[in-house]
Amino acid sequence: MPDYNARELMAIAAARKINDGEIVFCGTGISMLAAMAAKHICAPNSIIIFETGAIDSQLEEIPMAVGDSRVMYGASSNSGLADSFALMQNQTTGRHVVGILGAAQIDKYGNLNSTVVGDYGRPKVRFSGSGGAADVASFVDRTIIFMQHERRKFVAQVDYLTSPGWLDGPGGRERAGLAGNGPTAVISNLAVMGFDAGTREMFLEACFPGTTPQEVLANMEFSVDVSRASSGSCARSWIPSGSSWAAEAGADAPDFHSICASST
Amino acid sequence: MPDYNARELMAIAAARKINDGEIVFCGTGISMLAAMAAKHICAPNSIIIFETGAIDSQLEEIPMAVGDSRVMYGASSNSGLADSFALMQNQTTGRHVVGILGAAQIDKYGNLNSTVVGDYGRPKVRFSGSGGAADVASFVDRTIIFMQHERRKFVAQVDYLTSPGWLDGPGGRERAGLAGNGPTAVISNLAVMGFDAGTREMFLEACFPGTTPQEVLANMEFSVDVSRASSGSCARSWIPSGSSWAAEAGADAPDFHSICASST
Amino acid sequence: MDLTAAVARFVPDGAHLSIGGFTCNRNPMAAVYEIIRRRKKNLHLYAHSNGQGVDELVGAGCVARVEIAYAGTGRFAPTCIRFRRAVETGAIQVEDYSNYQMTLRFLAGAMGVPFLPTRSGLGTDLIEKWGFSAELRRSDPRLPDDKLRVMDNPFGTWAETGRVVLVPAIRPDVTLLHVQKAGRDGTARIEGLTFADVEQAKAARHVILTCEELIDGDELRSQPHLNQLPGIIVDAVVPLPHGAYPTACYRYYDYDPAFLNDYRTAATDDRRYARYLEEWVYGTADHRAQRARIPHERLSAIQADPRTGYARGLRR
Amino acid sequence: MDLTAAVARFVPDGAHLSIGGFTCNRNPMAAVYEIIRRRKKNLHLYAHSNGQGVDELVGAGCVARVEIAYAGTGRFAPTCIRFRRAVETGAIQVEDYSNYQMTLRFLAGAMGVPFLPTRSGLGTDLIEKWGFSAELRRSDPRLPDDKLRVMDNPFGTWAETGRVVLVPAIRPDVTLLHVQKAGRDGTARIEGLTFADVEQAKAARHVILTCEELIDGDELRSQPHLNQLPGIIVDAVVPLPHGAYPTACYRYYDYDPAFLNDYRTAATDDRRYARYLEEWVYGTADHRAQRARIPHERLSAIQADPRTGYARGLRR
């Protein structure tokens, strides 16, 4: 049994996708862990921002929501929603932003649903709704998406398209009038997926240790190219091993582990 | 010789046109005097605001421009241009605002020019330009205008229409898409003029002491109805007499008199 | 004016209202509970991600329609529980926007313009799927005829933009905010993040302010650039310590995890929720009585640390 | 990076730039003088009512085109004198807007949208008369093809509005601001009115900040809600005490009436103005040398009173 759990793995995998100096838009839970881990392991000069208006927060404790007072501490500036989304829609600052999002459903082009399952007018399941996700996905340079790997979540067609990915494929965003880019990675509890630069379709990049491409495919409604996937053992190379990982990932934050275990 | 000068008279006359509880938009110079005088003589609960973002300033000294640090003292809030103009464009707050403006030229409908004399592309005289005047004149419930009474300033047609008055007369503002009202008074160094509720044309309301309707007309390029004008002696009734006026007008402010004598 | 009088005057049945705060922070909960206590009905609620306040107003049956970006209170309820139930059973009608779209809609109302443009949501169902029927929109003059409109950029490709979404202004009848400090004249000072509070207040026809501290004298006016709301736009100021409880109020107290966990448990069951409302809201005469029910040790536990503004090491 | 390096890097000839401040307050004068000293040419200047800085840049011949709402510095120059002369002689091209229109244009740039709507200016020559030719607009990709556009309200009569003016976004190459306090990372704190500084900075591709005080350590980050600019949008921070002189800097010093009166006298005569520039700008190596020329008693006279933020009883 490895000395890291699936949520920790996911956070580290996402952190590795963040480049130094980037501005990281964080949502709730695991995306904050990923951003904090990135600052410790690969992107010390990255900046964490929240839609609520906190820019470059110093997170002494892990916020349990982006409205938590913990995001306000030690920031470069605290303002409000209007300013934080403007910063992302702005063409100069926006192209340095990587957004980390999650959703209830995703399709092969990385379009996300966080609104309803079923008919919009009388849904079977109602979720929280967009929040800032549609905004971020519309504006920023690229997004990284966290998902639970289940067949009902990786769907052929999302029931409601809340946040734009690559829309209907190559040129889709341009046709819709969107300036930024779509998702560059999906990180699930089983694997890491990328998007093909030509077709804009999701493909399997690497499985987490103990997972096979067959298992990944079995948990998706649509099929993805698995030919480029490194096996679980390959993925190990970018996962810190042994006891060092926790320190590397900023796990000195007091409740990192408990949040890893419980947050969404 | 009366114990008040023309600028003091103008300030008091304008102050008398301000209703208690109104929000008074102030520009530079005499409009600040008028607003300060109003708080002392007839509108103690009026609120002074500046386009620079100061709301309900406590003026201990008279600012010599709306960007003067003196407008910042003791305000309810200090923000910036975006907020102050939004407050005036806002339909709830805007309808409580009376704007006090000045200009280089005015026509019979109260349209103002503060941009150029001559051709816009190669002007004979260039003035400061709109500043916030066009904004205020577009948004607020009504305006009061200060003018020097000269033939070249009361013109048949303004060389450049900077700030909208009643535009081309009845229904003009509605046709243009403007929500607020136009000017309700023009106060010059010779007289007070109003605007007819039907024709929206300027008429003579009252002459200052020592001035006749004929003198007023002789100093205008266009003609106005003088039949409703009270004579100079009538106007005396709303001018404080003797030494009391100075106290009433807030002339205890340290440099009221010097500003009255010199400001524009 | 006390809170009861302010709610009676500015929040009639059917009012269009918005509340301040964000998820688990600085929701105007005392005002929300007073609205529930007075059994207001048929409210039209404008929310971005206000969270706890939205769920309680919906859960108590005060709300007929919601225009909203996000209904969640962080880890305690990733989707607000009573809100979810109300939508799934058809008890309320919903129109979805994004957080920025809602913020821009309040900002448009504050600015007195009919709409503001954004690129947010192009290509999504936020544009394609409308929650309110055309009949509903036509029947209420307080609603625009369209959810939003997409337009080609009239300035060609200026600002690298080919197309924009125009979102219509919101003019709530009333906005309820809870702030840290206010003066008797309505001057308000928010510390920490302002969320969309300022835009919501300025967009509204009336503003009810509750505050932790009523500040007399010169303190607020000696630092006017720290005040977000000038007094002239505020209709009522009511000092109510812990007026945001159980949500947080930066520098004063944190959210109460114990309360929010209990709330989650209550909210998942209709009968338990009815009992919760009976005991915690209907059964308390006012904010003071309600506050007296909070165990002292809980208030101590959530008291903010002066350096960080939240309760350090709070068991969450 | 010092001021010389910052100007050399971010203000090439022909740059599109905007400066902060308002009339006689908090203009980034040290940066303006450095631009003049380096004899920059052909600048495209975006101004609302920035005042003194605009007049000096225009007077020194650095500016080819101005988009502006107001050129005046209060009682010292109800119309900026060198600006007026430059317009009347055709030395510069001008495009007129109102203060709010200019503010909205910066805000649109900051927000990353191509335009913002307003009712300001409907029915006026701000809409009818355009200063820049269509050829000029087409020849510079940094200019939109239209000065502005008038559009019917696409939401009918929503917000009691039948028609709106759309004003195009401004994206300056660089914005120069002078603020009271800044950190090494660019975090900036403005005290008192912010004018349109925040919008101007956020609209720009680059930001040069001069400040009265460079703050090390935690002071700025312990009160993040008092900071208007996050460090991430600022390219250069240069501490320059009296960097706004001869304009005011709230809480630090007032405008210098003696200087501004002398300036007025100089500005009304071409030869005197050339001598003024020679002595006060070209003849001083940098801000430090320039500041050393200000008589000590003048700096004392304008020093701000701690209570009011300006120099009480200043002989104006």
C-alpha cells in the first residue's frame, strides 16, 4: 500500500502541471491543495487567486470555501468578485492564469456540467451551478480539471454545458467568440488525461499506479485514445516517493491530510 | 454700493434654488460656494458630492479644484470617478441630484459649450472640455448653470454642444435617449433665468439689483421673454441684507471672500 | 429603525431582494432569520454565491424564484441542500447565470445602465437554456424580457473580441448586507473581501444594513477611503453583534462548523428541518433571543484571532 | 529598476500612455519630467482630467495626440495653457470625451471587454464631432475604428433606457501612477480619492509606479483590503518622495501654489516656457536633483497636516 492516498496523488499530479510564475485560479478543496503543492514542489513563484477577490493569499490554514476568511490573510489585495473576474477576462493578465475546476460531468472535449442531471426545467439532480467556473473557463489561458472517474461522470454528452471546454472540437471556441484556451489536463482518481492539439479530444496520458487503461475506459461512457498512455509505473516518476512527498507538497499546513481525505 | 459683490449674489441666488435633502454636484469655484451657502441658509441636509469620488465632504477650506485634497476631508466615502458618476447615472440616486455647471457658451435651451469656439477641427479658442459636465447634464434630475452675462456667451447656437440642456426643445431629451432633466435655472452676474415648462426656452426670472431687463437682453445674442421678470427690487427679497448675509452664507469659512472675488 | 421595522417596511411579500456575503461568510443572517420569522412569501431572490442565507430562505418557503450563480456553502454543503430539494421538486423556479454575470448584473444596476458586456458563457447552456418562461418575464415589470443577449462586437475585433454576451441589469427592491462597522448615517465599512456587496447595495432601491458595531463620532469619516458605502444610499442601519452567525465575519468571528454540521443534518430531512426552523427561528423572538441560545463556548471557539481575522485552529 | 530604466523600457517614442491623478493632485510628475528629460516624441496620451501632467507633456512637445475629457488645473489654469496653445496651433490632435466616458474606457480595458455602455453624451457633439480621421484610426492598430457608437437598448426599455452610447476600451501600452505606499512586489496603496488610477493601471499592458514610501515587511499585506493594486500587474516600483510635486499627494503634501503660479506665468509665453523647461527639467539630472532645487520653506509650507491630509491655511 502506497503512503499517499488518491486525493493526494491527484493534487500532486495537478501541481506538476502548473508552471512557475503562473497565476493559479483556485476553487474549493482539492484545487487549493494542488495550488499549495505547486508552490512547494515546482512553481514557487506562482500566485494563488480566488474568485472572491483575494490575490496572492498566504494560506496558513486550508480554506473550506473560497469565501472563507482564510483566503483573506496576507494577500497582496482583497477586493471583490468584480475585480477578480476582470483580472481573468483582461487579455494581459488572463493569459497567465491557469484555472483549476471540477464538475459533475465532462465530455470528450472537456466541456463541463455542474448544473443539473436530466432536464433543465425539471432536473433529476440539481448541483450548485456554475459559480465562477463558466467565467474562468471562458477567459483564462488554460484549465486543469479534477474529476471522479465514474461512467456517469465521463459522458458522451453533458446534460447541461455549464463551462466551455473545447466545445465541439477544433475551432469551436473561436466560432463561439471565446478568446482563451480550453482544458489541457483532466486529473481523476484513476489517471491523467490530456487533450489532442489537433482534434481537441481527450486522450489518456498516464494511469495512476495500480490502474490500467482498460479500467479507465471501463469507467467512461466515451472512448479515448490510450495509445499514448504511460503505464502506472511510468506515472510514478512524477509522484514524490516515500515520506518526502508530504513535505514537498506543503503538507506542513496543519490540516492538509484531513482536507485531502474529506474535501470535494 | 451694496455690501455684497456680484459673485456673492450669484452664489446666494443659486443656493436658494437648492432644496433640503438634495444631493448637490459641485464643480470648481462658485458652485462650491453655492453648495456651501445652501447648507447654511436653506438646505442644511443637502449633501455635497464631487465627481472625483468624495461624497458628503466636510469642507473646512474651500477647494480650488475638485481634485483638491480639501474635498477628501471628513467625507462619508472617498472612492473615484467610476463610483461618483455611477451614483448620478443610477436612476434611484440620480434623481435626487442637482448639478451645478458653468460654461463658455449657452443657448436658449440651456445647451452648454465648454470645448471650443470656432471649428472643432481647428478651433479659434480651446477650452478645458467637458470634464464631468456632459455626464452630469446627461444623468441628473436637474442642473443650475452659472454664466458670465456677455453677448458672446449667450449665443443663438453653441459652437460645440458639450453638455445637453433641453437640446432642441420639448421632447428633445427623450428623443435623444436622455433620462434626466435639463437646466432649471441660469444664474449670471446680471440676472436669474428660468426655463419655460412648455417651450423649454429660457426666460428672465429676476434681475439683480441695479440691472434692467433691457440690459440683460442687450447682453444676449438671442431674445428671451422678460414679461415674467421681477425687477431688481423684487429680487432683493431672497438676497440676505446687511451684515447677516455673510454669516448665513457660511462666510465664516476662512477664505470665502477671497475665493468669491477670484474664482471661476 | 430596528430590524423588525426595517424588514416590515422594505421586504413585503413578493419583494425582489438580494443578500450580501459569499457561501459561509458575512451573509446577513439576522435579517434572513427575521424574514423567515415574519413568514414572508413569494420572494424573488437574486444571488451569486451567497450560500447559507439563500438555503435558509429557500428552505423556509419564503422564495418563489431565484436568479443564481452558485448554491453551496463549501464543505458543509457542496450543493445547498434545501435549495437542491426545492429545485428538484419544482417548488422554486430558477434562472442560472455565472458568478461574474451576476456580479455584472448588479454592477449594471448600480451604474444605471440596462446591461453590461462580457465574454463569459459564450458557447454554453447558460445562453441556450432559459429558466423563466416568456410569460413570467412579461408578467413582471421588474424582469427584463430576455435572460441575456449575444451580440457581435460593434467595434469589429477591438479588444480581440468577436462577440459579447450582454447581461441585463438587476434593480432589487432591497439589498440586505451585514458589515463590520457602520455609522448612524449609513456610512459602511467592510473589512476584508467585499464579495459583490457594494454592487448589490448600489443596485438596489433600498438598503438594509446590519453591522457588528455602530460607530459614533469621527472614526469612519476620518478615513473615508476605507468606507465602501456612503450614507446616502442606506435606508436602515441596525447594530446586531453576531448578525452574520452562523456564517463568518472577518476579524470578528469565524463560521460555526458545529452549527453548519447540525444544519446539514437537519436539512436532509423535511421533518427535522421543520423542527430546526421551529426551534431556531420561529421559536426565537428576535436576534437577541436567538443569539442567547448559542452556547457560550461556541462563540468563544469561533472568535477571530486579531492577526489572521479568523479562528485559528478551529475544529472544522 | 530605477525611473530612468523604467521609462527607457516602457515608454518608447510613439507609446500609448496614460497617467494617474486628477488636475492638481497626485499626478506622477517625477515620471512626467523623466519622459520630458528623455525628449520622448509622438506619444499618444489618454487623459481624463489629469491636469498638470498633461500640460507639461504637451508643452514639452512629447505628445502628438490626446484623447481627453478635461484639461485644466483648477484656479491656476482653468484651461491648461500649453494644451490650449497646442490645440489652437494644430500642434496636437485631440479626441474629446467626457470624464465618465474616459473612466468607462479605462474600465473596459481593465475588464477585457471591447466597450462599456452609458447614457452620457446622448444628443451632444461628443457623439457628432470626431477629432481623429478615419485614416488615422485605420493606420494605428492600437486605435478602434470608431470614436464611439450609439445603439438602441437591446433589452427594450429596461432600466428606463432607450438608447446607449458604447465607448471603446483603452489598452494603454503603459500607465504611470504615483501612490502613497507600495511594496517591492508592486502591491500599491492609495490613500484618499483614487480618481481613475485603478482603472488606468488595470487597463494597461505595463504599469510604472512611483511612491512616497516603499514599504518592506508585512504592513501592506496585513491590511490587504486597503491595497488597490495587487503586485502582479505592476512592472516597476520606484520610491520617489515628492514624486507628485508640484501637484498634491494626500496626507503627504499639498500642491505648491507658488510653483503653479510661476508655471502659469511661464506657460503663457513661448520663450519663458522654453527657459522653464531648460532650468527645471532638462537642467536637472533626475528627480533627486530636481527636488533639491525646491526651496526648503516651500516644502515646509505644503507639508500635510496629519488630521486633514492637506496643508491647512496654505497661502493659495
